[in-house]
Amino acid sequence: MKRMLDLIIELAGVALVLLVALPAHAQLMLAHEGHHSGDCAIKNGAFPVAFSAYEKPKGDLPPTHAYCDHVPETGELYFSVDLTDLESREIPIAIRLVMEGHGEGGHEIMSIPAKQYPSGSIAFTANLEDLGQYAVLLETEKGGKMTTAVRIPVHVGGGGGHGGHGSGIGATEIALLVGAAGIGAFFWFRRRASPKAS
């Protein structure tokens, strides 16, 4: 029974060493994706929505990394807006993507005429060539003219993404490496000490 317990403990040690063998940054991003899909809940407009932006990957791969209000690099992006309120799916909604800071209303990048989205899903792509602050505007008719019902801010550029988990090693990565090294040292010293005890 003691040998079985020792074997289980050694296998756990090997598993921890293998976990450390993966880059710490990749482990963090996998864990981050596991608990956060990228959907941002926007609740400060006329109706609630969930929003995600995806960078178009190289080649024919599907997008895998979702962003909320900060996309680290310029380029072609996929945008996804989910109408979480059932009533908003029954009214015509126009979409405009603008770059802010260029006069009142911003510089329009693209627009989609008003229509209903009974499925609740709005998806579109846009090529953002400049770093800066953008906004996705969902517009509805009010008093005979289109007005912004929901504003979704999106900052593009500056690297990082997901609160700065872009590149480089941060405090969390260092803590992971130090903790894993300590666990590995414990098992190594334990293994060296076990022949002396017997």
C-alpha cells in the first residue's frame, strides 16, 4: 500500500513538472479563456447586449480569442453583438462603427442599415487600420430620426488585451514558476531522502 501511495505522489510530482514545462504565459491564457469567454455585458444603453471582438487569425483558422473593450492590434476584426433582451429583437436596429475623436459623432468606418434581428445575433467584420478609440453604435428610430440606443466602446492598439496579458512575464507568471520550482524541489529532496530512511 505504501508503494502505491508513493507511486501516486511521484506521478503527481511528474504532472506538476510537466505543467511547469509549458510556458507559464500559455497556461494563464488557457485558464483565462476557460473562465472568460470574452463576452462583455453592456447594460448602460436602451437595452442590454453582450459584445465580443475577434482578431482574424492568419490562414484559414477560425478566430479563437475574444476581446471585450480592448483589442491589442489593428487589422481585420470580427464583431459579435448578442441582443440579450427579447424586446430588442423585434425593433429595427442600425449598426455604425466609428472612430472617435474626429468631430461630433466620430469618423464613420462602416454602417449597416436598420433591420430586425429575431435571432438576437448581430455579426459583422471591419478592417481597423488605425490605433485609437472606436465605438460600435446600435441605433434605433426615435421621433423620425436614428439615435444611438447602445454605445459599445472598443480601444484598438497598445498590445496586451485582457488587462495586459499580452507579452512578457508578469508577477503571476513568476509566482507560478517559483511555486512549481518549490514543489519540484520538495519531490526531488524527498526522493533522495527515501533510500536513507529504508
